[in-house]
Amino acid sequence: MPLVRDVILRDGSVLRLREPTPDDEAAIKDFFDRLDPESRYLRFHGHIRSDRVAAHYAAADGENRVALLAHREGEIVAVAGYERLRELGAAEVAFAVLASEQGRGLGTRMLEQLAAVASEHGIDRFDASVMIENRRMLGVFSSAGFAVKRESSHGVVELALDIRPSETLAERIAERDHQATVASLRPLLAPSSLAVVGASNQPGSVGARLFANVLAARFSGIATPVNRAAPVVQSVRAHARVSELPEPPELAILAVPASEVLDVARDATGAGVRALIVVSAGFAERDDEGRRRQEELVDLCRDHGVRLIGPNSLGLINTDPAVTLNAAMSQVEPPAGRLAISSQSGALGIGLLGQAVGRGLGVASFVTLGNRADVSTNDLLEWWEDDERVAVIALYMESFGNPRRFSVLARRVSRRKPIVAVKGHRDVAIGDGEGSQTGRALRGEAVFDALFRQAGVLRVEGAQALFDTAALLERQPLPGGRSVAVVTNSGGLGTLAADACLSRGLSIARLSSVTQEALAVAVPDADRTTNPVDLGISATPEHLRVAVDTVLGDEGVDAAIVLTVDLAGVAPDAMLAALEPAGDAPRAKPVAASCVRADGRMAPAPGSVPNFRFPEACAAVLALAAERREWLSRPLGQGPAFDDADGEAARAQVVAALGDGDETRWLDDADVAALLERHGIPLLHGTRCATPGEAVRAAQAIGGPVALKAAFSKPVDATEIDAVLLGLEGETALRAGWDALVERVGRAGRDWHGAIVQPLAEGGVDVLVGALNHEALGVVAGVGAGGRQAGLYGDVAFRLAPATDVDAVELLAAAPVVDRWLQGGAAGPEPDRDALADCVLRLARLFEDVPELVEGDLNPVRLHPGGLTVLDARLRAGRRSAPERIRTW
């Protein structure tokens, strides 16, 4: 497949990079001929024959010589490439960029992509010769994030770049991606001018509603209707085409039939529009023809450096007073607030917007992404991270374009702002039912739950929970812990709330005697001063205020739930008002309320305390708030060095083992043992024996009692049919054991392939540690009960490849059975948790170093207080290419 990469530049424009073909020779020559004299001199250090250089690049084979061409509006604007040197692991790199494109970061982006390609081909160093006066190119090399060595001689700087992936490089790339993405979204989310193509005077039409909403919101910029037939639309002068406008608008919103979108987009992008929103349906969501049309639309946008929302989007809203843009197919106009909403579904997104308005939640930003042909949830996270008006982010997601990118971004953004998500389209099993234990246990929702938890995203089940959670997180502080006090005027409601708290992992705080005495003085008619606190039917708003302040002052209380019903004619509105903190200082602990009118309706909550219909909702949102506090309170951790791991040798070994075949296959025992050894994973040595006599001799060589297990072709494991015997010692026992295993294997309907003799392992608990390379998620690690119990408890926990020691420890804690075993106690001394976490990290590193590894189990891993030993392992490998990600940010 030809190499194609889309990159985003410093000014927010997007360009497509691709490998050349022989047909590009004339266009490449034309590019070099169009270079200004200075650029030509600095690139070639003197005179060049452009025809020879063009032929050189056009003939690049993609292996020893790799080239990339950058296009804008149909013309090549930059050429970059590298050529292998005879020195192993080294290549020479060079660039040329038109003067009109310089200063946008294009050279840096091309260097990034060439380095990524080179690393896949075993190259770890780029050499470059740069004239000393070529400060711009020297700046590209020095600021990219690679370690650089420099030597100067006779006016030329010789550079050597270490292009191996590093933390510094990743940070530099992430910073460039963030700044460029934010810049690229400004014409979409905060344009200075826009045109609605398809705007009309016809009531009820899409174009009419969109343009009416733009006008009604008093957009701060210039809004122009585009209509081929009407000279005036909604009292505003219209134009027939975007290209006929006196000045090109930054944003064009396309509300025309799908069959006309490409022609309209060509006109708009050719006129200089910087961003498109396509509300039209009839693209990839419909059929193959629509998918082709959508691909052409994206190609057009890339050629002109334009960002695109949609197709099949229902628009967006930005309530920033400096923008005031309502370009959404909505009949409600939300008040300004601090909630950002993104929805992959347009219709559902409009419904979510209506719910937010109905619940009194102010909106900072709202976007329906539609088919996500270009702009995605990941882009919006980059924008909202910098938007100081946004306090909470609410997402409706159906799929992940790039789950690993989402995980990295969401983890970063979650440290500053809470993200609450609903995921639609629950997935069925995605593991291989005939493969490893890890593959069989992996289900889509298990791994997506893990993805959200790793990233600090609070996953909820539906729209009601989404807005309940957002309401609390937007208005209230996070609790310091999970101890809750319940204050109510109804004993029954208090009981319901207490039960709801306990079922969601919260605890009912034990109020101190001082707190109880203060409550008895402040509310003498209270029915109960222990938790839940029952103020009684005659409680007034003032009683409620004092009671809530009193329980929140108790050191053992982290949060309060307040429940009232209209029993004594006191309006719930007054009760809610009494909950607002006195003075300007906000409370340090959160309060959630359920104040219901006599007719069952909720009282509005105009203040800082959110009001919910039922006590269970109060408990649910406080549990999520506590989860967020715990996530924020965990250390970041650090990545292991693993200097003893030899990834290059491991990958070469697997490639050699696969040979020329394309199908996946299970590696033999020798290869598995060697791979684990290269990554420091201790595998107990075993001897495969074909006869009882060989087994006896192998046991004598070991000395002492041994384990004897039937040998099977992978992925079958001897423990699955109880074909393992332990503690055999002496010839008689070995031969009797051999006969017993032959009988068991035959009774199970399996073929006999001999047996394996192993030293008897130290006692302990047996754990499953597994990993697999998922086509979308990358490396996924799993941990659960091992040995014969593997998969029985259904408690295998998963994480995207743990990157730090903290990630690994959290994975162990997520598997309930394993976590209990790691606590030690009555079952014996506490097993070595650190050794198990290290094993998880090492196996994940092996799978990352060797992308040909498909799946594998270490089962059982015998864990004891002094460390661990892997008693058996299986690994499946195959020539599987990683998913082709054209988009690089």
C-alpha cells in the first residue's frame, strides 16, 4: 500500500503527504524549477540538474530510498526523503520547501513522518549536511525533538539525529499537534465570517433554519446566505456561489443535496474558505457510492488545507460572547455556561442539547460530528482543553477512530477538566474464541471500560446520568473521600439514600458526638440526629441550612445528600435556596439534593446545588465524583527502563520463525522460551519427552520431585483436561504417571504427543497474564485467575498496554480474584505484587516491540512472596500489518 500521511501544520492547515510514483517525475522537476534561487542554493549547495533530481525521487523504492511529496491545491509544495547509507542503521535525509510554505512547520512534519517510516525499517540515525547560513533548516532539525550531534566545517554543518522514539520526541510532537489542532479548529468554532450555502426563505427547510439560527443568535461576525435562485434570503442579500462573495468567508456551512456537495465544496475551497461544515446526509453512512463521495470530499479538503465537520452533521454552537454562533439544527437556544457537548449522532446530539437546556445547564460549546470524516472527538478535546469557559465535557460516542490517541488525549485533558461519556453500540466479543485464554476473555465492553478508566473518563449508562453527573461536576467541588451524610425531612427517603450509597461503593458517615449535639440544639424537633439525619416534618429552610452546614463541618463527612418532600407546605424552592452557601465563599464539600414538590415535580435549581428527581441519582453522581477524586489522587507513575529487553532481536526471531508464510501460527516452545528470556520473563524450563524412559532420565537430571504434563499442540493447555501430575519422584512414579496421562488424554479424545517434565515449582497462587495486539486498540494486557481456574471467574481485567508502574498496579487491582490473593492473609504470606506488575509490563513491552505477535498467555504464572515463575506460555504470531492511519494527529 502506498505511503500516505496527512499532517497538520502550525497555522492549522492540513496537507497530504504521499510517496511518489514514476508518473510524478515531471511534477517533481517542475517543483525544483519553481524553487527560488536562495532555497535552491541552500538545498543543493550550488547548481543542480532538476531533471536528474526529479528522476532520483520519482524512482524511490520505498525501502532503501524513501521520498514524500506534499501537495497543496494540486501542486507539489515540498519534497523530502532519505536514502540508506552503507553503514547499518543510518540514512541521509534532505528537504526542499517552497518559500510560500516555509514557516508553517511543514519541514518538521515531514521529518517526523520520515523518521517514523525509517524506524520501521531498522534505521535509527539520520545524517544531514546543512549550509551554516540555512538557519531555518537548522532550526527544523534542532527543534524537532530528536537528539542531535553537530559538527561544522567549511561552512557546512554535519548533523546526526537519533531518530529512535523517545519521551522527549513524543512530548514535542504532542505539543505541536495540540497547537496546530487548536489553530485548525478556530475557523470552525470561532469564525470571523461564514456563509450558509443552501440558505433559503422556505420555512422548515434545513438551510432556512440554520441561517435563521445564525441570525437569531446575533453572530458576531459576517453571515452571508448563498442561494442560486433567491437574491435575498431572510432580508439579507444573497449570492449564487461562495466564489462570488467580495471576500471569502472563513467557514462555509453546506446544506445542499449530497449530489451537489462536491461541486459546492470545490467552489468554496477554491475561493479560499478555511473550514467546512457539511450537514447533508447521503455519504458513508448510506452506501458504497456515498463512501466514495465522502472520500473525494476529504481529498478535496486535504488538497486545500481545509478542516471539515461532517458530513451528516447537524451543526454546532459556540456561546462565547466574542462569537455567539448558533449554526445547529436546533429549536432551542442554550444559555451560555460551562458545559461542552459532543455527539457523534446528530439527532441524538440535538436531543442532548434540549435536555441540557431543560435542566438549566448552560452550554459553552456544542458540536455534532456526524460521520467524522475529518474532525473527531479527539480534535474537540484539544480545543476544549484550552477553552477556559469549559468546565465539564460531555461526550456521546459510538466508536473510536483512534482509541490510543483518545486515551492519551483524554488522560491529559481529564487532569484539568472532567470528561463524562456515554458509549452507544455496545460491542460483542472481539477476542478469538479458539485462541488464547486472554483472547477468549476479551470483550469489547471490557476493554472500552478499561480505556475510559485509564483515561480518567467517567462512563455513564445514558443521557440522564450524563447530565446528572455534569450538573454536579460543573457546580460542586469533588469529595475528599466516600463518606456521605444524608439530611432529610423523611425517614423513608433517608433509608433509600443510604441504601443507594452503599450499593455504589459509598459509605454512610458516622457522625461525631459533637456534631450530633450541635444538630440537637439547632433543630430541637429533629426525629433523628444520627446519619441519616431526619429533621422531621416541621423542619424549616433555616433548619435545613444549619443542619447541612453542621454535618459538612464533621471531619468524617466528605459529602452530603439532602432530600426533602413537600410535607408541611414549605416550598421545595425555598429548601433549595437554603442550601446555597452563605457569603461568597463556596463550600469545600459537595452537596447533591433531591427536593421534590408535592405533585412529584422537581424544583428548579438555579444555584450551585444540583437537584435530582430521586435519591439514587444523588448517590450515583457522588460515587462518580469520588471516582474522579481517586483518579486525580493517584500518582502518574513512571515507565520502566527495561534495559535488559532486546526488542530488535526478539522481532528478528519472530520474523525468522514465521518464514514466508502469511498466516498466523503458534510459536514452538523453544521460540517462546527465547522470546521471554530476551524480555526478562522467567519461564520454568521443561524437557519434552517422547517415551517414558526419556521422562525418567529427564527427572533424574532435575533431581527431586517433578511435574509431568501432557504435551499438546498450542493453543491447547494440559491444565484444560487435568493432564498435569505434580510431585512425582522415582522411576516407578514417573512411569505410572506417564500411563495415567496417556489414559486421560485418550479419554478426552486428544492425540498423544508425549509429555513435558519440569522441576516442581515453589508453592503460591496461579495467575493468568496475557496480551494481544488488537487491530484498533494496539496492545491490550489482561490479568486474571490462572491455571485450571483461568477464565472461570469471568474476572479477567484489561488495560491498554500499561505504560507505567502505576498502570500495571491498577490493572492488578481491577481483577477481583487476583487482588484478593495479593492481599495475602489467611491463605498465607502476601505474594510479590511488584514482581507480578513487572511481569505485566515486560509482556506488554514484548508485544509492543514485536508487532507480529498476535496474542499470548503466560498461564499459569506461579506467584509467591519471593517473586514468580512462569510455568507455561503460548504465543501466536503472524504477518499482520498495523492499521493504516493516514491521519497523524
